[in-house]
Amino acid sequence: MEINSLMSSQLMELQQTVQLSVMQSALNLNTSAAIELLQDIPEQQVPTHPYKGSIIDISI
């Protein structure tokens, strides 16, 4: 009976380890995919201000 209990607890530990391993692999895959998507986005230029730098407004 004790061997059965020991094997049962070891099986549960193994299942937990495998689940964690699968989750880690999925997270790594999702991270890689997100990085690729971000790298594929073309760099957008910041729109220039309509009059910034061309008009001087001085008040005294």
C-alpha cells in the first residue's frame, strides 16, 4: 500500500513538472511571436507640428 501511495505522489509531481514545462514553452513561443510582430511593424515617423519652430511668439 505504501509503494502505491509513493508512486501516486511521484506521478502527481511528474504531471506538475510536465505541465510547467509545457506552459514555459508556450510562453516562450508567444514571446517570440510578439517580438517578431513588433519588429515587423514599420517605424512610423512622428508627425511634425504644423508651426513648431517656424513661428516665434514672444510676450513681454
